[in-house]
Amino acid sequence: MSRIDMKKLLLLTLAAVLLISSAAYAGQDILPVDERVQELVNYKTEPVVRGTYLKTTMNGASEYFPLTYNVRFMYSDAKFVEYTVKRGDVVKKGDILARFTITGSEVQMTKMELDLARAEESLASGIESREKEIAKRRAELASVQDEFERAKKELQLRKLEIELEQYIYRQERNIDRQKEAIADEIERRETNVLISPVDGVVTETVYKKVDDAVGKNERLVTIYSEDVKLLRIDNGSGGFRYNMPVQVTSGTGDKQVTVTGRIVAADDAIPEKERTGHAFVLLDPYDEENIKLRSPKVIAPTISVDDVLIIKRKTVTLEAGKYFVTKLTDGMVQKRFIEYGLGNSADVWVLNGLSEGDTLIID
């Protein structure tokens, strides 16, 4: 074997010994104390600090308007003509949403009017005949001298007067119903449009062709009101919980804006089979004219632990299932295995292996 090959072998053997030694001295210096060398390189470092570990959950959100109105045509015998709105249109209360033609039988209207006239005539006739009978009984009562007979006649007279009042009440109620039916029919024939009941945005129009029949109380248009706006979040993980305060961010860099709110509905507390997988945020008042939330993200704290050791996540390395950091002490480099608590995208909560004020090298 040549001298060069022998030298290479010795170097490889020495490297293997150093690797075994590093594993044996977990949590200690990479090199034994007597072999330390002063590092002359300027390292980028981060300190171990004591503070609050905070872990958050974040999901994208979309606008959700809980006040939804299904607008229905209230009358029968209508045929569709046209919609005057389409999906996405902004409408005001009283705006026309659709037009119809109204069909109706003149024979039916004539019959309704004749029935009303007969009912009114019957009432008048019934009142007249009953009042004549009451007048006759009063005349008879005036000529009765016997007290017992007089009391008997008075009771009979009072009974007839009560029966007259009841008759008038029943017949007038029947007549009122007939009048209302006629008024509804007239209104139905005159109502050939569908009107928006609220200010809002059209989300759906039920497909109809010209001259299609429109059923009574058939839903034709769906509108949501902008009076109440929520943010809807995917909550399949259950990280967003009822009454949890949240931050809502939009934009990036210098253009990022942040507003606050609170979870007002979440289904994490109901049986799993009944969950929708969503949570809803009600935003605190903010300047909606100047702050526009485009593709907003909702951030909520899920874990908060005070007075613990915190290091930057970028100082930690995972090796063979164990976590270690590179510590700088008096210019000397040390490899320290740590007991990892919890971590987020920026920080790690360290349970053991470091002390407050230690200086760590960023790899």
C-alpha cells in the first residue's frame, strides 16, 4: 500500500471515530474539551429567550350572507313571461324580479259576486224577520201582569235578542270572507309581477320558459341580504371554536390589512355526523369603504403557554428522530440535543437541554 493510500485510510478511520464520539457525547461538545479550537468565523445566531409560546391555526375564508329570502309568487293560474333580473344582480326592495300573465274565469268571478249579493240579502232578510219576532214578544210582555209569567216572557225575549246578535255576527263574518276572496281574486288578476321584499343580491332564478305555469307559492328567485355578512371558514380540523377571537388578514407586505372578529358559530361541539365542517366569523366594525378584504385569511390562537423557553425553529435540526441545536459558547461550537415541546412555523417550545440566554447558531 502506498504512503498516500495509507494516509487516506488513517483520515477515514479518524473521521469514523469522531462520528462515534459525537453520538456518545449527546448534549456535549462535538469535540472533547481538550480538542476545542477557537472559532474565528462570524456566525449568524439567535438567543434562547423566555416568553410565551403561541400556536395559531389559519384558513382561507369566503363571504357568507346568512339572511336568505326565497321569493314566491302567491297566486295561482299564472303563466311565466320573463325574469327582469339575473344571478348576481343587486336589487332594492320593491324592484320587479319577474313578469307573468294571469288567467281567470269570468264565470267564477260572477258566481263569487252573486254569492256575496245573496248572502247580504239573506242577512238583511234574516235580521228583519228576527226583529219582527222580538217586537211581537215585547208587545206581549207589556200586557202580562203575573210576575212569574212576566219573568218567563222576559227570559224568552232576551234569548231572542242574543240569537239575533249571534246570527248577525256569523253572517257578517261569512260575508267578510266572501269579500276578501273577491278582493284577493281581483288583486291576483292585477298582480302580474314578482316584487323583491328586501335589498340584496340575486343568487338564483328557477328556470322557466315563456308560458310555463307558475304554481301558487312556488319559489322562483332567491336573494341574500347584505345587512349581515359573515366569513365562512373550513373547520374540518376543529381548530376554530365558538366565541374564539380571531384576526382576519388580507393582502401581503406593505398592503396587508388586519381586522378583528369572533367565531359566532362552529359545529365542533355537535355529533360528528351532523357537522358541516365550517365555522363562521362576525367581524368587528371596520372601515369597509377603505379596507377591502380580498381572499381573506382567518387566524386564531389554538395554544398559548406562558413563561417557557422559546427558540427559533430555524435553529433546530432533526437527526435520526432526535432534535438538536448548535450552541455557541465563548466562541466554541457545541452540539446540544433538546427535548422538543411544541412548534409552529416560527418558534419551538423547548422542554429541556437549553437555558435562557444561550446563543444558538442558525444553520
